[in-house]
Amino acid sequence: MQPIFSFCRPQASLACLTWFFSGLVTRTLFRSGPQLGDWFVRARVSHTTWRQAALAAMAALLLVLLTGCGAGRSGSAPQQLDLGAGYAASKVSPVASVRHPPIAVPSGSAASLLTESVVIWRVEDAGQPQAYTTYQWVAPPVTLVTQRIVDRLSLQGPVLRQNAVGDMPQVWLNLQRFEQTFSADGSSSVGQLTLQAIFIKGTKVIEQKLVDIKVPAATQDALGGAQALRDATDQAAEQVAQWLSVQLKR
């Protein structure tokens, strides 16, 4: 498990670095022998000039350090994770052969953390949610999950992203949980998805369904958790499709 944030900052003050470079330049020159010292005496370089040279050298070093610090951050940009190219045909149940009328699936709602692209993990259900620093989703989980459900429902009929006419059946989605949950000792974890689906006709709520799925992760890291959440999302999409087929027959 990794910390959420990391910082990179210089540790020395401007005054300390000025003193260091001034002393370093002076000691180096006058330990080089009398000839070099005499040459600089004849050149009548003032103390102010020495200080300006030290400041210039210090500024150059700080620029290199800060540039390197920034380059390190950009070089370790989070790896992008997604739910795969599309709904897996092998996971489609026989109910997919039953056609349904046009339906609308508006943009889903979600808990605040799931409207961002962070990859969430926690230790047991009571643990505080944390975020992997080196991984993120290509889009907020609520967007990814809603799109996967739309992909699945589209196998049975037209799916619009907004209600074109007032009496069109609608499915509202609310994503409540989408995370990797570890055991107390960290030896195992599951990808956990909790989703509420609400079926609406006109202005009337007809039925709702709560989908809660846990899929064991093959490895105890972000990649293992992501794969478990992919499988959980496909299972959730299939459950919503089967449930909706029953509702549309009423």
C-alpha cells in the first residue's frame, strides 16, 4: 500500500547556500597556490563581485535541482486503468436475445470520491478510503460503470443517454462503492461494487434494485484490484440487464 501524496522541495535557505558557495569559491582559489592568488589580487576583484558570482552559481544549481524535481514527478505520472474495450460477449446471458423498446440511461450519480479518477482502496469495511499514488482510472468510476451498463443494455435495444420524450422508460444509476478492500493482514482483497438502479416510467418510480458484488483479487495490488473491479462491473451490468428485462414486461 502506498501513501496518497508525496512532495519534492529544496531544503536549504538562500542565505545558507550563499554562505556555502562564497566560502567554497574563496577556499578553493587561495589553496591553489600563491600564483593564482596573486593573479586575482592584481585583477582587483571586489568582494561584491565575488558575492555576485557565488549567487549566480547558487541560482544555477537551484535551477538544476528544481528542474530535476519536476522531471521526476512528470516521469512518474500515474498509470491509466480502465474497464477494458467493451462488454465481454462471453458474459452475456440468454436474456440478451430478448429485445426491449428504446430506454434512457442518464449520466449516473455517485459518492463524491467516485466522481474523481482516483483508484480507491481501504483495509476492511471500517477503514478510511485511500488512493494509490501511481495509478488512476482513465475516467471517474461513475462514468466507466455507467458506460459499461449502457454497452450491455444496448445489446437488447436502443439506449439513449437522455430522455428524448417524457414517457420513455428510464434507468437511473447511483454508484455507491467501487474500491479494493483488503483484509486486516493484507493477505487478500476483493474488488467491491455497490450500485443502485431505479426504473422509472414518466414521473413514476416503478422499481429499484441494489447490486452488491465482491470479486476476489488475484494479486494484492492496484492491478489485481482493477481486474476484480472489471469483473464486478460486468456482473453488475448483467444483473441490471436481467432485472430490467423483467420490469419492461410489466
